[in-house]
Amino acid sequence: MCGEGRRSADHDSSSRFTTLVIPVHRGRESALARLLGTLAEAVPSAFYPVEVLIVSRDIPDAGTRLSAPLRAFPFPIRWLYFPGARTLAELRNAGLHAVTTQWVHFLDSDTLLAPDHFVRLERAVGAHDRSIACFQLGVEPAPTRSVWARYEAEIDRWAIGRYVRFEGVRGLNGMGFLARVEALCAVGGFDPELVAAEDIELGYRLSRAGIPMAFLDEVRIVHDYPPRLRALLRRKFWHGQGYGLFLMRHPEFLQQLVAAPWPSLATILRRPRFLAYVLISHAVFLAGAVVALARAWGRRISPLAKRDARSALAGAPGECPTSGVPSRTPPTPAP
């Protein structure tokens, strides 16, 4: 059950208590320590977390690794070890199922918060209708010496702006967003099959379900992009796989990407180095999408091929089906 044992949703301040959920992978311990440092320095407010849930699939001793900076924390930190998770979406769902508050605040481990983050969050949420279930946080690039990271941050701001706009939020950004737990559970949480773009896909389903969302421009987070070109291209390939599966399931979402304004070609041509990065990174992105679609198509074809083989075997003289499934009837899919 999603958020089992959660407090009843009323209108007093206690019903707005928030749990902060942070999924983290091996190799991100230093980034997580920086994020927790900014959390410890944040000014409390009504949306100050009553608990921080850190979910991992490959760091069984995360608490031991980060014991030094956690001694003076003003809120409890709980570690969830989920070694069976295949995707980031499954880690997010594990955190969502463990939440016992009305609100959940998702953050990526490589983000940083301003000292007044929760104060701004409370002020921004209070300025909107209480029926609004999900909130989108703005994203700024972290200061870095890597020109590639700045380029990637610029592309991300443009891409996110295509489905998160003041006139309508049609997706989410997992780097940081706030939502009512019941709203996420109403649509089934994150799609566990998506290796990336699971946040955008969830936001799109929320939008289609008629759950109101708002863009909170007053609230900003900083994303600490990897500085190395190789790491950025690996990230691009991974995102391409997620977007490929997402668009295969929701091809109509492509209209959201096409309808928004595109950058001026003349402006891009005046920046040859940036143009080169855009072309290379998007080629890697498309390669990831092709790989994901090919794998999905292979999984889709495989049951059909097995079914045809059983049918042919059942019709051969002197043979019998190798399964109890009747001939020409597809087997029941595994849960």
C-alpha cells in the first residue's frame, strides 16, 4: 500500500509534514554528503522534512559511509537498502511506499539546496490553490569549470521548459519536486520499467488524470552536473533509453516537445563549440533511444515466436504441445 499508515489529510499544519526521499547510487556518496550538508543548514518551515529517506540498491553500508556529517542533523535519517531494484523508478517507488506523511519531496543525490529552500517552498505552495497536488521546482546549473557541464545544463533548461511551463505542467523533473502522496499513488507511482524519464512519464499521467499541477518559479535547486564529457555522454545515452520507451508508450507526448518554441538556428550557429556538443550529445541520445526500442521490440516479439513454435509443434504428427497452454493461445503473462 502506498504510504501505509499516513496521517489523514486535513488542513492543519501537521497534515503538511513532508518526507524527503533521495535515491542514491554507488559513487554518489560525496554528492549526497554535500546535499545533506545543505539540508542541515536550511531554515525550518512548515515543509521542513520530518524525515529523510535515502534509498539505494548498491550501498548497503550508506549510513556508515556518511556517519561523520550526520551527527548534528536536526531530523531523522532512514536508510532503505533495496538490492533488487532494476531502475531508478523502482528506488523512487520504494521510497514512496515507505512515506508516512501527506507530502513527499523527491530530490536527486547530486542536487544542492539554498538555505531558504523550505521557506520559499512554503510561501510558494501557500500562494496556490490547496487542491494543487504536485509542484515542479526550477533547476539551475551548479557553478562548474567544465564548459561541457554548462552546455548540458543549458540544454536541460530548454528541454524541461518544453513540458514545464507557466501555462501548464505536462511532466515532472525528478531532480526535485513536491507532491501529495495520495496523488502519486492514485496513478500507480513511477513506471518501474523506465530506466530514465520516469519522472516525466509520471507527470504526464498525472496531467492526463486531471490532477492539477503548478510550476513554482520561486523555488530553485542547483544540479551538480558531472564535469567530464564521457560522464555526460553516458548520462545522455541513459536518458535516450528512457525517452525511447516513454514515447513508445505515449507517442502523443511528442506534440508537447514539438509545440514549444525552438532556439534560433542563427544563435546556435554563432556558437560552433556548443553546436558540436549539441550534435554529438543528441546523436548519443538517439542511439540510446534506438537501443531501448530494439530491446522492447525484441521482448515483444519473443512471446509471439514462442507461441508460434508451440503451435507448429502441436500440429506436427506424433508430437504434443510442450505446455499446458492450448494451441494458438498466448500464455498468461507473468506478474
